[in-house]
Amino acid sequence: MDLATVFADLDRVAWPELHHAYGPADDLPDLLRAVTASDEETAAEAEQELWSGIVHQGTVYGATAAAVPFLARLAAAGVRRGNLLGMLGAIAESGDEHRLDQPGAARAAVVAHLPLMLPLLSDSDAEVRQCAAWAVARCGQTAGPDGRTALRRRWAEVATLLGPAARPVTPRLLPMLDRPDTAAAAARALVAAHPGSDRPAGITLTSLVDRVLPAAAPGASLNSALAALEALAALGAGAFTPGQPRRVQLLADGERRIVGSGIQTGIIHNDTEMRAAARGGLWDRDR
């Protein structure tokens, strides 16, 4: 997302009619633009003034809700991602509202822009991932199923990194196996937490394959299918029964169509990354 898109409707907002902590919010357009400055001192000063004006000591205002779309777009465009995600989380968390047209309008604005924030849960920068998780979690139940699913997957990814140290959270991972959108992440976390044969009763490598395969079924999003294939590869060749590799082989041969959902609206067919991931999941078995 380029800055022209970020600020496309910035000047259409009636900022002088809105208020923040210090009065009319007619200074917000300049502050939002200044956050993108190449000069760090200028950008940091603008960010601090935004914090002080629209989330003043945790209080949110009418101007806060109006600023949220631009803050979310800026973060999605790569501008001060961690800091702006922190600001969005603080806005969503606030219960101290002043001069809002509707109660909860500031949090609702953050929730409405979760589609821009959720991809940052998988950002290459660990700090950005952490800030994104915190911000999304501040939305609570209003984050909706997509937000809660994304948080569950991120939580399982952290458990995977912890390895055996994550064993105490095994009871929380088990219910995630029953959801196609979180089964792959939970399976990888369980294998990492229990690399030997000391897994919970009924949780074998083969049973984990059965839990993960539906996430790569027709109709799954590309990201869900890729996560499933990565999990299957992590489980290893010994996890497959004779009939199970056929379902993965169909993907490797490009005979399945994965239909995007949510943000992904296209139809992915013969996707190179998908086929390579599927072949990777079968490679050890076929050697």
C-alpha cells in the first residue's frame, strides 16, 4: 500500500469538527503525514503528539475513531509498524471515552481494520509480530472469528519455538486440533513440545496427519493449505498411513484447486509454491 492510498481520503474528514485532548483536531492531517517523514526526529515527534492527542492518558475521543483508518493503513504500509500497532491496541483497550458520537466507536474502528492488522501477525520482524498480537488481543471478543483464529495460530507458533518447554500448555493445544484453521499450527506445536513418544493419549503422528489434512482440502485458503503442508512435512514420512499421501499428491500434481477466503479472493490453481510444499511433504516417503 503506497502513501497516496493511505491518505486518499484524509482531507475529506471534517477534522475541525472533531476533538481530541487539546481541542479541535484540525492538526491531525499534518501529524499523520509527518509520521511518514524520513527524518526520524520529525516522525517520532509527530507520533508522540498523536499519542498525546488521541489516546491521552488512555482516553479516546471522536478524533481518535476518525484517525484509526489512517493509523491502520500506515502500519500495513510499513510505517512505524510496532509503534502504530501499539497505539491501535491502546485505542481498542480504552474504556475511557470522551465526546464520542457512539459508545465504543473507537474500538469498533480498530476492529473494522483488523484485516489490515492480521497479516502483521506473521511479519518477519519479531517485535512487529508481538505488537500485532497485543493489538489484536486488545479487541477481545469483538475481534471476531478471524482475529481469534489468527491469535490462536500465533500462540501455537510461539509454543513451537519453545519446544519441550511448552509442555505445560499442551491442554490448550489439544482443542485447537479440532479446528481446521488451527490444526496445523497445533500439530507442529505438539510435536515440538513432545518430540518423543510421550504425547497425550490418542495423539499419534498418524492421528495428527488426519487432523491436519482437512486444512488442505478444496475450499481452504492458500495460507491455510500451505500451513497444513508445512505441518505434514514436520510430522515426517513415518506419520503417513499408505492411503494418506494420495491426498497430498493431488496437491503436488496440481489437480486440486485451493479457493481463497477472507482477504484472499482469487482462485489459486497450479500454484508453484503450493506444489513445491506438497512435494516437500512427500519427499522423504518417496525416496
